[in-house]
Amino acid sequence: MSELNKIVLKIISNGKGILAADESNGTMTKRLEAVNVKSTPENRLSFREILFSSDGMKDCIGGVILYDETINQISSTEKSIPDLISSSGAVPGIKVDTGAKNLANSPEEKITEGLDGLRDRLKKYYDLGARFTKWRGVYSISEKYPSKLAINSNAHALARYSALVQESGMVPIVEPEVLMDGDHSAEVCFKKTSEVIKKCFEELILHKVDLSGIILKPNMILAGNLSKNKVSNEEVSLNTIKCLKESVPNEVPGIAFLSGGQSEIEATENLNLINKNNDTNFIMTYSYGRALQQSALKVWSKNIEDKVTTQNTFNHRAKMCTLAARGKWTSKLESK
């Protein structure tokens, strides 16, 4: 096994998943203000530190994706945030893209930026303790989109990013997210997601990326959030597995799904069924942000000094997600 493959397996083996705590300060401000908490560096750190020091980290979380502000912060116990995460047995990671901007000549679509100066930033993050990274390409679905231009441009950027990350001794998370915004059917989502993922792997192979040392972070195959033709959770799982079997090379060790706007329960139930029906060699787990944090955030906002209740809420959600990553979740367990 390569060193990169060992890192991958440490992050996603045994039902462990990834806590996506890499919200930019702008996004985190929206989340905090929505629950009437002022967004200050201290409050952002306080909430995240409560999660990072919870028991659920040891049992359920194999990796944590951080934002630039957070990876440079010091915890209340005087440990650096990467050291705090490492002490639970999880691997610290870092979001390295600089955001999605309008794509030139297709301004209704996005291209993710951040390749300029990336090699130097990766060295800095490695020295701070990061051992994996994240870069998100984002694609809209409509009659016209995603265009070939958006599919090709984002795949190229994801591949260049991945090559630089592996050169620096870290594992790249490759995240091509086909958004669930719109009235499209699950069939259209399947077709577009397949096209996007296949192009990403074409570029990754072209750029000589070691596929055994990456984690793919895709969307599940869902009908659009405005679609009148919803599909069952069972269909979501079967369509998602079919899409990945047909689009992802066998060398890839694992797939960590994004929640992509699903509720906590939806994201858990769909992951559970994916694992029950999984007839591939891929490890199928989670890399959730809101679907791991939302309940804990609501509890914390009622009393930001109440660490115990907030941690208990997070621990429960993390446990449910890890049971789903093992195909052992049931709705009855939610109320226990």
C-alpha cells in the first residue's frame, strides 16, 4: 500500500466518515446568524472545538475538513486545532480552493479557482498538520447545463489540484458536486452526474494522479428539489451505485458522499441503503457538513456554554451516520 492509500483507509475504514467543517467565514456567518448567534472568530472556534473534542470523534469520524481560519487557531486547551483532531485518532484536512466564480463565456455556470500559488499553500498546510485536502467543483442542471465547457474546465482544475496535492504528500478529496437545485428528474441527474464523473477521471488519469490515493466526494442520484417526480430511497441507492459502478475506476478505494441539501435523516437513510445494496469494492461513507452539524448547532445556539448537550447531540448524529456507513442504521435507532 502507498502512504497515500494508508491515509485514505485511516480516514474512511470501519464505518468512519468525514466531518466537513470547512465552511468559509461567509457561509459560517449565515449559519450562525440563522440561529441568532453572532459570527465572531471566537464563536466560530467555540462551536467547532466542541465538536472536535466530542466522544463521537473517536468512534465515528476519520477525518475533519477545516477552513483556513480554523487550521490556524488554538483550542481552549492550548492545543492547535490539527493536534486536537489528531488526538481523537482523526486526520486533519483542509479546503484549498478559493471558491466558485462565474465561468467565462458561460456566466450562469461556475468554475472553481485557487490553483495559483497552490503548491506553496499546500506546503504550509502540510506543516500545520493537514494530511488531506478538498476542492469542490460545482455544476448546475438545466436543459442547457452543465455545458461541456463547465464539465471540461472543472475536471481539468480538479485534476491539476489533485496532482499538486499528491506531490505534497497529501490525499486529495475530489468533489464534483452536481447540485440538486431545480426541477430535473433523477434520470437526468444520473445522466449528468455520470458525464461529470467520467470526465473527472479522464483528466485525473491524464495528469498521472494515483487513483488509490484519492477519495471521491460525489452527490447521490436524486431528483431536483423542485421536481414533482420524487423517487424512493431504495431507487436513490440503486441509481447511485449504478452510476458509480459505471463511472469510477476500480482503483479508487472509497467514496464519501456529500449531503447536498438533504436533511439529516434523508442523508442517513440513503447512505444506509447504499451500503445495504453495495455490490462494489468501494468503501461507501459520508462527508457531511450540515447533515452532521445542524441539530448540534441548534442546541448550542440556545446556550453556547452548554457543551455537554451540544456534544451529546453531535455524538448521536455521528453514530447514526456511521451505522449507515455500515448498513446497520434503522429509523428506530434515531429515537434511542
